Amino acid sequence: MKKIGLLLFSIFFVVASGFAQDNTKKKTQKGHTDQNKFRQMKDLLATPNTVHTASGTPGHEYSQQKVDYVMDIRLDENDNRIYGDETITYHNNSKDHLEYLWVQLDQNMRADDSKTPDAVSGGASAFITPDNFKKTYMGEKKGFGHNIELVESNGKPLSHFINRTMMRINMPKALAPGGTFKFRIKWNYKINDINKDGGRSGLETFPDGNNNYTIAQFFPRLAVYNNVEGWQNMQFWGRSEFALEFGDYDVKLTVPADHIVDATGVLQNEKDVLTRTQQRRWEQARKSFKDPVIIVTQKEAEKTEKGRSKKLKTWHFNAKNVRDFAWASSRKYIWDAMATNINGKTVMAVSLYPKEGNPLWEEHSTRAVANTLIEYSKLTFDYPYPKAISVHSERQGMEYPMICFNFGRPNPDGTYSDRTKKGMIGVITHEVGHNFFPMIVNSDERQWTWMDEGVNSFVEILAELKYDPVLFAINPAKNITRYMGGDQSNISPIMSQGDYVKQFGPNAYSKPAAGLYMLRKTIMGPELFDHAFRTYSQRWMFKHPTPADFFRTMEDASGMDLDWFWRGWFYTTDVTDIGINKVTPLYVTNKQSDRIKNIIKTNPAAKEYFDGLGELVYITDKKEDANADALKKHVKDGKEIPAYMYQVEFEKPGGLVMPIIVELTYADGTKERKTFPAQIWMKDDNKATRVFASTQEIKSIVVDPDLETADVDTSNNSWPKKEETKFDQMKKKVKG
């Protein structure tokens, strides 16, 4: 009986549709490819294999290289030059025979013969500093870049070739799978002044003549070799960051004896470099979980900075399973630290800063470090390293394993604004957070900036809210609309290689962070999202994930098909714009419409179908036909019959599909919300229709009331439509 009814029902609709047809012959229409926004991403993602699987996990044949470093580094404070002697042990864990190795020489980015300045298109600036004028227009030589003094293996010179920021090491014979190759590089370079020469690391000179050395990307480092890119040997143009292998580091840093030093790794010779007072305070800090303990006070630092020791001191650090090494050194440092409990394990939160950073840094830096470690660990995995260090540097925000360099300086009189405080806490949270992405979840920053900056910026939002929910109250989805609704010729998809991106900040940081925020809050929900995100983080700890690994894991661990979201948000520059096209009041009646009467009259199958349904209640948009009593005898449970019905047609001028969040306001002032999943757009990319029934009149309907879907144009989000102000008209006129 059910099958017959369905058959007749289908006949009814076929016949009914025939009334709109004519007998003229139509032209044959051309076909088209599947452009549905919900189609799967097999055309975009790499084919799964036994290394990077379809579920997003590392496959059973996954492997990665290991690189160990033993380094002796000397800081020459008189000439501001670093001298290095490093021995590298390369472990070939791949199945390939390697004929050569690629080494990164980042300091060559600012060498006198660097092509980086030549790659920038631009005319003359309206103003320029004399130093930059000499460099730009007079060809002044600065003398920067790596000076390679020696490359050898087993005491014999090793063939090598330098191609700007990359150096190829030609091995005597191919390195077989499972083999190791040990070689030595001796080098030096002039340290750049970050205020005059720029750079992600370098020195800052204070008026008293002292320097703050924040040193990174300072030694020749092995590039990544894997089965996705082969050798990741793209040139370093200054923006897109690094792809590096994990390994063990044994580093000795020789600096002026009155300097305080900290670095990636664990200090091996505390008794040799710290005073007894400093050792005692450090032990106190290891047990202080509530407040930082000051190890070098401001008074002590101010006394030290007045002298200039001619003696040297060597600080010895050892780090296991890290992908890089960085350090900081100055006689101006105030030093404080506190213990942080990460699921029963003690991790030290540490800060180094000159008096110029106080009182802001003493009040907030180490506490911000500790908060970051705790909150990131909740969302990902327990922080595995023994410490995290925040070092004050006037113009920097840069991250390395266990150590980062951060800006945020109060006024000379010690006062500071909420903006300065927010910026300083924000950059510390962000840079410490980079320990998780990409220092541990080791994505390829040179290719996909968003995988470290965007993912990290998302977790940063949640960590900052824990530190100060008032100061850091933001709506990432709302904030990104100005960028997304701008000039499309000046916007790149997120899935663009970092050096080619237009509007780098919004593209690599804000938009992916806003997208993940929406996934968590609006699309998946915190519980489902957090489980999937934690699964991704733990699967790819100390490994090299690709974008496909992230996308696939988020779906695999959540049971949600999110291809529509990845495709739209990451691979296009489409925008969200969902609104209300029209609202039609509907009424219950017992009268058949003329259309249904004609169908029954002319089609026996349709008549049989309707007769089989028995007594019917009809819905009409004609108020004069309304008859609510037609439904009363069919309602036996005592529930109140809806007196009001509204058919709402939603429109989607924007290219992105998103959930429709609807807020209904009733005559008595109460509100109700209903969320329809993004899949409501599966059959029609332009419009979607829903009916709302209520026992009282609906006074207004609003789409996306909390602005959580990044809707770029809210002028169509309300019914009745809000009158446009002159300010709104002006915004439309200058949009983009």
C-alpha cells in the first residue's frame, strides 16, 4: 500500500509539473561539471598512501630524518660578531639514497649580494632614513651574511656549493637508507641591529651602550627531506619561515662573564655560571607555582649594566628532540621564573627583560607564559619540554623551541596603556604557543604559513580569554569580515604558499583562526571540535603534517564531513552573505486551492491519491481563506494550535555555504533560536525555505544575530528590514 501511494504521489507531481510545459521543442543544453559546494575534495587533496593515510594519521611507512648538532658558539661583543663551529650528524631514516644534503643559511638573506631587496616591487618612498638611503641608492655594503670558513668530514674538505640562502653539501658517496653522515662547518657572521637593519633576531643597542642579543637562525641548519616535497630547499626571502628536522643539541655559548644567558635546552653547568644566590633563587622558583621568583633583581641588573667585564664565561645547554636552537644574552637582564604544573609535571615559565620593560614585564610576562602552557596543553597535549622562556626585545615577536622574543615596552616613566598591556600579553601568548605549532606539530612553514600561524592564532584566542576575559573579549568571525569583503584582486586563498600571499596578516593569521573559531563554536560544537583537534595534535607530535592530514583528521575524529568548509574557507576567497529574501504569512484552511482542484479534475491518478489520504487540512497564503477550526478536531493532545505560520525564504548572495542561525522575536518579547546546518544549501546554492509556526505573532526575524558566521553584509539579515542609515549607505559606497 505504501509503495502504491508513493507511486501515485510521484505521478501526481509529474502530471502537475506538466501544466507548466509546452509542446515546442527545446534546444539541447550543454552539460557541466559538478560544482556543488558539498562535493568531496578528492580533486584537491593528495592521494592517501602508506605514509600519509586517508584518515589523516601517519602511515605504517612514515619516517623522518634526524639531525644532531654539537656547537661551540662565541659572541664577540666588541665587533658584534658570532663565531661558530658545529659538528652535524645526519641520520637518513628514509628509504632513499641521498647524493647530497641541503643546508639553510638564513643570514644570507641580508648579505650584500642578496636578491631579497631586488624581489620587492616599489617606487621611491616619500621619506627615508639616511642609513636606508645609503644602502638603497648608494650601494653601501653592510657586510652581513654567513662567512663559511670550513666544510669538512673526517678532516678532509667537503665539496659544497652556496646558492644564496641554501648550501648544497656534496657527499663523497650516496648516503644509504639507515646510514649516518657526520661533517663539520665553521662559520661567522656580523650581527644585525634589529632597529636599523630589521630581522627576526639580532641585537638592540640601548642608550647606555649595552646590547640585548636575541640570537636565532644563526647557524647552518639542515633542511627537511621527506616524501612530500623531497628536499624542502626553497629560498628564504625573509617572510615564509622554516621547515626543519628534529634532533639533539649540545651547545656551548661563550659570552662576556657579566651576561645572563638562556637558551633552548637545559643548562648543564649551573654552578659554573650562576652565583650561589642565583642558584638558591632558581631552586625557590622551581617550587613556586603561584608567583614568579626574581632570580636577578632590577637593582642587581642596573648595577651590572654599568660595568664591562673583559672575562668570558661559557654556558652549556643540552636539548633533546627539538627542531631548532636559539638563545639570548645581555648584562641588562632581570630574570624571574615560576613553576607550572602540566598534568603533574613541573615546567618552568621564565622571563628575561631589561629595566626598560618594567613594571609591565615583572607583572605579566612569566604569568602569561604559564597560562599559555596550561591552556595549550588542555587543547593539545602535555607540554613536553622542561621550560618556556619569554625574552623582551623592543620590536620583535618571534618563536623558537623553548624560547621566544617579544615586544611590549611601557613609557619611560613606567606607565602603560591597556593597548600596550594587551599587545604584550598577546604576543607572549602567541609566541610561546608556537612551541606547540610548529615547534612540536612540525608543519612546513615555508609552504603553508597558516598551519602554524593560523592554527596557533586560534588557540591563542582561547588562551588569552582565560588570562583576561575582559581585555581579550573579541569576535574573530566579525573582525574578519572587513578583510573578506574587500577588493577581491587583493586577496589570496589561505591555501597559498606564504611568499605569494597578499595581505599576509589576515590571510595567514586572522582568517584561518576565525575559521577554526567558527568550526568550534558554530559548526561542530566545542566538545566534538576539541576531541578532533586534540587527536590531530597528538597524532602529529614531533612529525611533519600536511594540510590534508589536518583536514582528514578533523573529519576522521569527529564523524563530520567538512569538505564543504575546507574547500570554501581555505581554497577560495568567497564570502559569507546569508539573508532573508521574503517572508510569507501562511494560514490553515479546509479549502482546496484552485491548482489542486484542477489537478484532481484532470488526472485520475491524482484523484485516487487524494481520495486515499482522507480528510485533509490545507495551507494557504490567502488570509481570506484562513480557518483555524479546520485543524481543531485533529488535535487531541490538548496542545495549543499555532495561530501564526510564516514561510521564510533565505537567500545566499555570498559564495560560501554556512549554517543559518535564526533568531525569532515574539509579540511578548521572548526570543527563540534555531540553527539549520550548512547542508540546507545542498540542493540549491541560492535559496533555502523554512516554515515557522507559533502560537503568537512573530514580530521580527534575524539571521546570525551574534555575527558568528563572518557575514560580510548584514543589511539583508533582518525582517522587517531595518531602514538603512546614511552611515550604512556610506559604508556600502566605500566598501572594499
